[in-house]
Amino acid sequence: MTVPTEPDRRYDLVVFDFDGTLADSFPWFCSVLNGVADRYRFRRVEDGEIDTLRGMGASAIVRHLGIPAWKLPLISRHMTALAAREIDAIQLFPDIAPTIEDLHQTGLNLAIVSSNAEANVRRVLGPQLSSRITRYSCGAPLFGKTRHLKSVIRRTGITPQRTLYVGDETRDHDAACSAGCDFAAVAWGYTRGETLAASNPTILLDAPDDLLNAIVAR
């Protein structure tokens, strides 16, 4: 893709979610979910339920599986530790690497806000792509991304109005709204595209390489 040398950008800061947005971790997540369910005593997920869950928001999934709120931090830490041990099973989506490089070439500030651990994120990105990210705010609680997103925006000195958060779940959309920035929903992640479209995101992306066109005026 040809990147303009002096692009007219809609945004100055692009913040990415990680799992389901940059990293294709959903197959791995499904492979470990029932083992985690047995360990923490919430309802197992049958194969036929996966697509149903992809049409739900995080709060609805937690209720559906019967997970009490006090267990969520324990489950999150356990999943993060599992991901660290099995990190080779998690890869970036196709076209993510060139998309990050193209965005970097425009002079955009790039950041990541994720519930995953920064060490896991960096290992999947690899050294070169990791160096393209100027801010990391990782380890966010399941329903605590707003604080992390606001912190990243504040630390960069860029206004929320010039910030775009890119994610694959309705909780990402909620965090963007609370932080006062625009939201780009990706159709290739954990939540189905039509579910995300119903929440009226600023941008709905069908493929990673659509992101540059959405940000840079031609």
C-alpha cells in the first residue's frame, strides 16, 4: 500500500485492543475455556454455543456462564498466565503487521490498551512491531478499559477528539464512548460484525488494511 508523505489525517492517536483485534486468539481462547470453567466452577460452553456467545456483550456472557463478579479478576489472571505459557499458539491476524507499519509511516502515535499482559502482547507482536507502539496500557480489568484508555490519551497529550480506539467487542465501544474518543469496530474478532454494527461505531472495518483508508484522507 502506498502511504502519502504528508497525509491529511482524521486522527493523531490510534489505540488498539489486542486480543481479537491484532491477535487471532479466539481459537486458543475456545480451546482452554472449558478447562478454566472446570477450575473456577462456572458453566461449560458447548460447541454449538460459541456463535451465540459471539453475538453477546461481555456482561451478557458473564451472566450466561454464571460467573460471579468476584471471580473475574482470578479468571483473568489465570487466562493471562495460560496465554504466557502457550503464547506460540497465538498469532497476529494476516495483514496486521503491514497495517501497523503503514500507520507508523504516516507519523501517527500508536498505542495498545488490553486486558492481556504487556509481555504477552510484545511477544506476539515481535520486536519490530513492538517498537512501533509508543504507549502500552495492559492488564486492564474486564470492565476497566476506560481508565486505561483515558490514561493513554492523557499521557500522549493528544485530545480525545483526535483519538481512535480500535477494538472487537462492545466493551471496547463503551470504553471509547466513556473516554470521549471515536471507535472503530473490527469485524474479524471475538464479537460478530452485525452485533458491533448495531452499537453504531464511528467506523466498521471489514479487513485490517481498511484502517489506513479510514484514517488518512486521499
